[in-house]
Amino acid sequence: MKFNFDKQIDRTGTDSFKYDGLEMLFGKSDLKPFWVADMDFACPPAVSNAIQERADHPIYGYTMIPEGWFDSIIAWNKQRHNWNIKKEQIAFCPGIVPGLALLTDAITNPGDKILIQTPVYHPFYSIVKDNERELVRNSLICDENGYYHIDFQDLEIKLADNVKMMILCHPHNPVGRDWNEMELRKMLQLCAKYNVILISDEIHADLIVGDRKHLVTAGIQESEMPQIVTCMAASKTFNLGGLFTAYMVFENDDLKQKFDNIMNRYHIHANLFGVLALQKAYEGGEEWLEELLAYLRGNIQFVKEFLADNIPSVTFREPEATYLLWLDFRALKMDHDAIKMMMIEDAGLALNSGMDFGDEGSGFMRLNVACPREMLKNALTGLQEVINLKTH
């Protein structure tokens, strides 16, 4: 490999939420962190070199978004996803979560119903509730093999009951599904039937670790549904989360105008280094990404084999996308809170609790495998020792 993903980089003392926030969130500062979804890999040289070069200029004044930023987004989506978009459809936003909150404020009203598919990325809940909208849940179905499906019968019943907007997580965090064409088409048809605005959060679209190419929801031919907003960023793909730069792509001019209006109302503008990083990542980061994906697949396979050989009571379904594993501890017959405490107090590990993603996450923990493999090995070895003591 040209890029060294085995290199361990000390992130403590950098105000890293993942490391320096452990005491605040888990009550202990000496845990091994495998929780929040950023990576323990250096970002691509194309990005770091460009930022260092720009930082050498000693003035960091107000910045416009250059044409190259839009060009890089258009070219990247054509190259990676065979999705043709135009500059006029693209809107900057300061991260997808803030963007979703602003969009919710812009295109819905207090009391409107917004549907999410649970278990799901936990900020979806607060985006709805904090904006005083009514939360509607469409629970995913987990089969006996740990594979998640959409409950379309329930989805139609819920959408028909005056739902204004649906937030789709595609690929899905935390269960790792990259929804297929049949599933996407059916959701599009239902949203069109009941006049529901569909917001498709596709921040993990570039992180496909399965064998099927990602389909952008709005890119499906003959979807015939203009009320779609696609949310994307380079932050998960290239480890740029702290630069708070993302974008939305609108199929509907009226929705885009409403979003532009609220961005103007709150005087939200782009970040100098965030704009630069996204552009340079899309222009020069593809080789790095391909090697990253190969390394992530290797990490997923390592975890699969380690658990099968050493902790067979803990399982997971291999994800189709993301570097997040949805670990199933239910065979241990332990209370969920006991699983959480075992991980923190006994194994010394910080993972996301499955219950953070909804009640359907009871008995599950989310493991971030975007780290050097030796770190994973050390963590799993410690977990093996703890579970062996508790089950023998």
C-alpha cells in the first residue's frame, strides 16, 4: 500500500472529542475509544498539504466559495456515483447535522410529523424534537441472520397519516445497510404518493465495503419525485469532521430557495479550510480512498474471524457500507446496562450503546473499526478475557 493505515497516531491533547471527551461522556479518561464516527488515520496528503500551504499565508479573512469547489462536487459524484448534478442544485451547509436542523426549520412547521427509520443515528431524534416537530418511527425489521429490512407495510401506514418529511439514512448508520434499488424505488413511490418530502442523508455513500455500488436516491432514473434533498460531505470519507463543511443537492427549486433563505437569515458562511479540504479531497483523494476501503474490509474480516474463533457469543452482520459494526451481545443474556458497564469498567472500551440509536438497539453496541488493526486486536483481546471470565 502507498498509504500507511497501520501507523498509530496519538490524538490525545488535540481536543479530540473521541479521545479528550472520554471523561465527560463515559466517566473515565483511560478507555480505548471505538465510538464516535471519525477515523484514527491521517487524512489524505492532498488535503493536509493544501491546508498547510494555505495556512502559510498569514491572513485568514472572509472567504468566498470558489467555482472549483462546485466543480469538484459535480465531478466526484459523476465519477463515483454516476450521478449528474448542476451547480445550481448545490448548497453549502456547515455539516450535515446542522444542515438537517436548518432544513427542518426551513421547510416544515412546528407540529409537523417527521419520520425516521429506527434504530438510527441519534441526532435524527433531536433534530426533530428540538425543532418542535412530531417524531414518527418506522422500525426496521432485523431477521434471524442479523440483516435489516424495511417494514414497508408500516411505512405506508405512517406516511399516509399526514407525515410532512422523511429522513432516510442511506447508507444506514448503525446497521450498515446500503439500500438497494428496489427498496429505494418503493420508498420514492410511497413518498410521492403521500406528498412527503424525502431527505436522504448519504454522508457514508463513499464508504462502500460490500460488493454492490451505492445508488444515490435522487439519481435513480425515472424516480419522478422532485421533493428530494440529498445530504453529502467529504468528512466521513476523508476524516475531515472537524472542518464542518458539507453540501446539499436539491431537485426542487422552491425547497432550495427556502434553505438559502434560512442560511442567509442566520448569516451562515463557509469555513476557509473546510472548503479547501473538501475540494482537494475530491480532486486528489481517490487513490487514498481506494486503499482505505481495502484496509477497512480487512479490519471487518479480522473482527469477524476473531469473534468467531474467540467470542462466538458476540456476532455481527457484515455491513454493506460504513466502518461501523453493529455488534450483537444478546446471546450473553445480559441486561443492556450490564453490557455497557462491562465494556467500560471491565474491558476498558468506549463503544456507542445500541440504545443511543433507539429502543431497538437493546443488546447491541456500535464498534468503529476505522483504526490501525493492532488497536482492534488489543481491544478484542481484552474483551475476550472479560467475557470468558463472565461466562465460565
